[in-house]
Amino acid sequence: MSAMRTVLFSTGLVAVLGLGYGMWSIITPGEERRRELIKNLPESNPGRMDEMRKRNVLLMQKLKEAAETDDNIARGLGRSR
């Protein structure tokens, strides 16, 4: 009885793993879709990369200014007391 239980458990485990692998292979994009996704990434567009670099520079400047000031900017800049 114990051997039969082991065989059934092993068969069930292999079936579940096979089902998981099958679903994973269906969900993952094919080679053509993968190339299309890579082509549309922001890193592949030079104009967009320059825009992101400029935005990052401005953000880092603001963070540096915030770190150097003693004001609590978390309270909000537009609120008056």
C-alpha cells in the first residue's frame, strides 16, 4: 500500500510540474514578440533617453537642495501657517 501511495504521489507531482511548465511556456512571449518589446523599451530610443537623463538631473538637483536645507519640505510648499 505504501509503494502504491508513493507511485501515485510521484505521478501527481510530475503532472503538476508538467502542467506548470506548460502554462509557463504558453504565457512567455515568443521570439518575435520579445524583439518587439525590446525595440520599444525607452533605452532603445535616444531622444527618450536624453529626456530621462535631463529629468534625472533635475530630480537629483532638487533632492540635493532638499538635503541641504533645514526646512521641512514634507509639510508642503503651498500651505501657509
